[in-house]
Amino acid sequence: MAAFYGNENFPLPVIAALRVFGHDVLTSLEAGNAGRAVPDEEVLEYASQAKRAVLPLNRKHFIRLHAIRPAHEGILVCTVDADFAGQARRIDDAVRGLASLTGQLVRVNRPAK
């Protein structure tokens, strides 16, 4: 299973579902980083130092960060999705087939309606 760091605005129901799937997920609140307006660069650095792939919703910023700093523990950029259980399933499916998330940029998109 994967080790994730949920960025501050990442939905808690998705994090709870990922934990049910067996993933190790640390939230920004649990890490003491919530409510501090931590810049995305520092979020990625924190996750990398903690050996965790980051789960952000602000995709464009993290796609840009991946391009300029590809040495990280993984970035799973997600779209906003009210289907929390479905989003957790899609994240789980996306990482199950990967030997490692290190240096990976994985896109997890909401299905088209």
C-alpha cells in the first residue's frame, strides 16, 4: 500500500476511504500544517521528506512543480469530485499497478458524465 500526504483542502472522506483500502494517509491537520497557508513548494517538500506521495486538488500548481522538481515521492493530482468513495477507488486503482510512486505524476480524474 502507498503512503500519502493529504494536502489541506483534500476531502477527509476520501482520506478515510483510502485508509480502509489499507493506505497510510497523513493529513495536513495531523501533521500540524493546517490553517497556515503553506505554499505548494513546501507541501511537496514536506511530503518528500516524510516519504509520502502528495494528494492535492490544485492540479495545475502541482503539475508545474513536477515539471520543475521531478525528484519527489509522488504526486497524485485529482479533480474535485463529490463521489468520495469513487475518488478513493480511482486513486487506489491508479497506484496498485505501480511498483513505486517516486518521481511519478499520476492524474486521477473524475469520470465524464
